[in-house]
Amino acid sequence: MMDHQEVLELLPAFGDQELGISEALEVQRHLDSCADCQREYAAQRIVSARFKKEAGYFDAPAHLAQRISAALPQDPPRARPWRINWLSLGTAMAAGLALAWSIGLYLNLPSDQDKLTEEVVASHVRSLQVDHLSDVASTDQHTVKPWFNGKLNFSPPVVDLASRGFPLIGGRLDYLGGRPVAALIYRRAQHPINLYIWPSNDRDAAPQLQNRQGYHVVRWTWDGMNYWTVSDLAANDLENFAGMVRATVRQ
């Protein structure tokens, strides 16, 4: 059975359908159970599609087209019109199977919302692992909010919830969904909370709770801003925090 690294190395050939049946089946079995390889394969297919879309195409000169056509073997006349062309039939069947496989893989790919959730959780975990919760460490919202001036093209709302058990401890710049975002850090007992904020063109949306990799995530949209908060807090505590932020910002 192939290991993770072997599958990663074979993904380009797999996407171009250059593998034998046994190898392709092994890669597919691994893809069915490995979210990391699914994301890598999806990224490779996007790049491949983009190259094909943006590639330049040129019409061959008439004389060159005629020379190529003349050099190709000519089909012999058919002796019996009912005779099956097995090569063409096999090609059509292979194309049909490849299409069905591609559709199945596409339907199993994570959505943009799922990918963003993965990014948010990964950012939260990374901030804990490298001890980089804050670029500016302060419990004062009037210190944290101005720190973002000139670093972002928007002004994130910064609320003080210390009196309600969720003290602000700082802020930092982060990068999610292909754009810079504001990350505000709060704490509940020994549990850090990351609150990510960035502009949105979507309509207002009520808070939604998700669970990913042992962390709880609450996201909502309000007044042209996306809010995503993540922590290992109990779900009801994180929902209470999100409700406090939401209520304070709306005042």
C-alpha cells in the first residue's frame, strides 16, 4: 500500500491519467480517506485548468495543415458497416469512466466554506504553537485598535469584555482566504480565543456554530464585516462570547 508521500508524488500523473490501473486505484483509495491529499489534488487541478484556459492557441497555416493531413494514415474502406470498431468503443468507455470518476471526485471536494474553516482553525493552532498570539499585547482597546491603522484597509471594531469574563489580551495581523485580516485575542481562564475580522459583501447572517478538529468555531456577518471566532472553549461559552461581541458591536 502506498504511503502519504508516494501518493503526493504521483498526484500530477494521476491527474493527467498517466498511471496504470493498479496505481490509479491505490491513489484513489488514499484520496478517499486523506483530506490533505484531496486539497493538494484540488489545488493542482485548479492550476492545470488555469494554464489550459490562459494558454494561447494559434491557427496553423493552410499549407501546414494540408501537409499534416496528407501524412496521416487514411482509414481503409469499411467492408461491413455493422462491424464494431472495438478501439473506438474502448476509448469511449474509458472516457465515460474517467468523466464519472472526475465528477465523483469533484462532488467530494471540500467547499470554499469548509476550506476557510480549515484555515481559521489552522491559524488558531499555529498561533498557539509558535507562541505568536499577539503582535500588539495590550488589554486596552484604545491601544489595540489604533495599532491596525495603516496595516489594513479597514478599521476592525475592538470591544472590551473584561468585565464580562473575556479580557482582551492583544491583536495581530493574519492572512485568511487570500487576504489580510485582523485577529483579536481574548482569554477565558486559560483558554485563548481568536476573533478574526475582515470586510464582507455578504448579507448579514446570524451566528453559526461548527466543530472542527476538536475546536469550536462560531461565524457570523454583520454590517459589512465577517466575524469568525475559534477556541477550545466549551461550545456554549464560545457562543456566549460571540453573542457579547455581536451585541456590543451593534450598539
